[in-house]
Amino acid sequence: RRTLFAVAIVSCFGLAACGQKSAQQSASPSDGSAPAAAAEAKEIIVGSDASYRPFEYQNDQKEVVGFDVEVLTAAAQKSGLKVKFVNTPWEGIFQALQNGDRDILASAITITEERRKSMDFSDPYFDARQLIAVGKGVTNVKSFDDLKDKKVAVQTGTTGDEVVQKLLGKTSPNIKRFESMPLALKELENGGVQAAVGDNGVVVNYVQNNPGNGIVTVEDTKSFVAEQYGFAVKKGNQALLDKVNSGLKAIKADGTYDNIYKKYFGSK
Ligand code: ARG
């Protein structure tokens, strides 16, 4: 016993900063696998373009909050995942998933066949549709077709952008593209365009929060298809996707989802 103890001390002194070294080793075993406890606690980094009230936006403390944040946080909790939301501009959001800077995207992202080619989506968690916003004094817009000869603002690379491209042509100078939806709607407010097209929840929220600017909304359920939001993970990350989906199922079953929905949108 004595001898063994002495050997241990000696070999420890033999290594520089022995205590530190062994602490490091226990934090990450040499075979490269993370120890079980650390794997459990590993934070999942979630990217959200936090300029999309009420789905994801920054509160006064600059924290990313909103409907998507609460839904994903609740679902993640059911599956034992710890999530951290990081504001991520829409422009680079898919790239950030692709290169591993973000593990999940929660950004009111419409599930589309095109996007499915480069990422995987969770089960849908919200129904949406495009909505037209028309500026003060613009009275001749009753349907989407009426935007044919108008200047229209959209957020670049969104489903709103896609649908307006179909009407006006991809390279039409009448499409004004913006980095964020609030910037597109500001342009409408300032009279730089006659209309804007974007996700209904966000457009309605903007109109409600900015009264007196004369912006009104025009629905067109014939021209705009039903859209569904999903959380995106890197293509092939089935383990994480399964956890998100089982969490989503659980919060839909136990009323948590409905409570969050009511908090943001009132009753269905
Ligand atoms: N639902 C639309 C899309 O997927 C717009 C999403 C924009 N989201 C955001 N947080 N800016 O194209």
C-alpha cells in the first residue's frame, strides 16, 4: 500500500501540472468520446432570426424570445435537451446550420420540398400563409394579382419573396428585397413601395403594434398556399430530430403547446 501511494505521488510530480492534466483527461477521455454526464448537458445551439415578432424577437434584455422559442424550449425539455438561442440573421441562417455553427434553426421556417433537399425538418408546429400589406392610400389592391404593376417589398429568400417572384418575375425591378421583415414593412410605411408580402402572423403583428400608419392587410387564400413551420436540423441528424419530434408530440398531448399558442395568438 505504502509503496503504491509513494509511486503515485512521484509519478504525479513527474508530470508538469499533474492535477490539471488529470482534470482535463476526465473531462474528455482520450478515445474521443465525451463522458456520459457531459453529453447529457451539452447545449444545443439554436439559430433564430430574431426580427420576426411574435415568433422570434429580442426583448429589452436582448434575449431571444417568442412563440418559436417557447415551443422549442418546452419540447426540448421533454427530451432532456438544453437549448440556447442565438440571434442569427436570416441571410446566413441556412449556412450556419450547414457548417455546424447552429444545431437547430427555429425561425418560422416554412417546410418546402426545395429546402428538404438540404436540411431535415421536424414535424410541423404552426400553420401560416402569405398575407399582403398595402400602404396608406393604396385602394386598388383586392387580390394578389393586383400587385402586378406595383412595387412590392419582401424579405430576401423567404417564401414571400418566392411567391412575388412568380407574379412579377425573378428579376423584376419592382421587387424590393430586404434583410428583415420589419425593414420591408418600414419601406411600405415610408411609401417606397405600395405593398409588402410576408407571413401572416408577422404582418398582422406589425400592423397591430404600429397603429396609425395607414397600412391595411389583404388576404388571398386562392393565390397563397397553406404553409407549415418546422424546426430544421442538419440533414441526417436523425438523433436530434427524433428528440425534437418526441418533445413536440409530448407538448401537444399534455396541453403545453395549446397554452403557448393561446398566450401569443389567443384561442384558435
Ligand atoms: N416562413 C418564411 C420562410 O420560411 C419566412 C421566415 C422568415 N423568418 C424569420 N425569422 N425571418 O421563408
